[in-house]
Amino acid sequence: MRGLRKSFGVGQANETEVLHGIDLDLVRGEFCAVMGPSGSGKSTLLNIVGLLDRPTGGTLAICGEETTLLDERNLTRLRGHSIGFVFQFHHLITAFTALENVMMPMLGDAGFPNMAMRQRAAALLKSVGLGAWSDHPASNLSGGQQQRVALARALAMRPALLLADEPTGNLDTHSADAVFALLRQVNRDEGMAVLFVTHNPDLATRCDRVLRVVDGLVEGQPTCADEQGR
């Protein structure tokens, strides 16, 4: 990110700038916590990085592609192939099985199911400890189990970047620790970059780096590129 800005109500009397020129580098394999008070711009930042919203200024490059130059079709392509999402609310299709939920990103990409998708989904569920639950409807799973299914779904396309927006916020302490441990494990095993928004300082201290977003700016944190240059 270079000079990344985001305003709402552009051109109107109530125009408000929420992000004020953020510069940030995130490298493959880095696990980075994002903290800050409510209303500081964390979710707006994550939505822009996830290509769910466009900035009103600055540039954002993901996997070598300058996203601010892409049309909607190519944004969708890059988002689907390179970015995984885990939200505070799991957003599973409760009438579908755990396996079917994990298959959804692959199905959306290919347009039709095949055995390779089923095998990939089954392997992912096994990796998050839910191999025995693959044929159970999502509605029959506990909150912690549903969030693990959501994590498996986020990994379906082997993304280079995983965005986690308060994924442990609705879980008890034991389930939160288990989900965080899984995030850490896939970060190490798959080498993907992770942006992990949290209000939990204990979890933040277990990340590689902590970014504090305050009033639409990242508080005095060196970029990873700066740290590598020392």
C-alpha cells in the first residue's frame, strides 16, 4: 500500500475521509495482527485489501498486480484466486454439509463439481480436525467447529493472502485458542501472508508484528521491508 486513502460520501457536504494515506508492506509468510479502537478504520482497511471496496486514493498491489488499475472482472479473478477470508461470523450455508461449504469457492471458480474438489475439501476438513464431520450439516456444528469450517473454506483456493476479521471474537477462550492455533499452523505450512484483526492482546502478542490503526493511520510501525533492510 502506498498513500492509501478512503473517503465516504465523496463530493457531498458530509464527505468523510476514513483512511488518511497508509503505507504498508506485507510479505508472504508474515502473520500480522491489526489492532485499534472501534471506528479507527480497521474494517475499512481490510475491505480494501480484500478487494471488496476501492480506495479513493493511493495504490494497492497484491501478488504483483496493481489493483487500482483493474476492472471488476479482474478484481473478482484476483480476489477469488489470491485472497481468503475468515470473518467474525462464519457465513456458512447452514443447510449444506461441512464438505459442501468448503467446496463452494472451488465450485464458484470452475462452475461444476468434480472429484478433485471433494478430495481437496475433505483434506482441508481433516487438517482442521473435522474429517469425521464432513457430511454433517453446518447447522449441526458448534460455533468453534463452524469457524474451523470457515477457515478450511478460506484455504480452498490456496490463497497467497488470508484476511481474518475478528475470527475468534464470538468464541469462548478454548475455541478461540484452537482457531488461532490453526491460523498460525496454516500460515507456517502454506507460507501465506495473514492480516489478523483482533481486540485480544494475548493473541496479538503471538503474531509476528502488530499494527495499530488509530484515526485512519498506522501508528509508527516500521514496514517489514524496513526491518529487512536493517
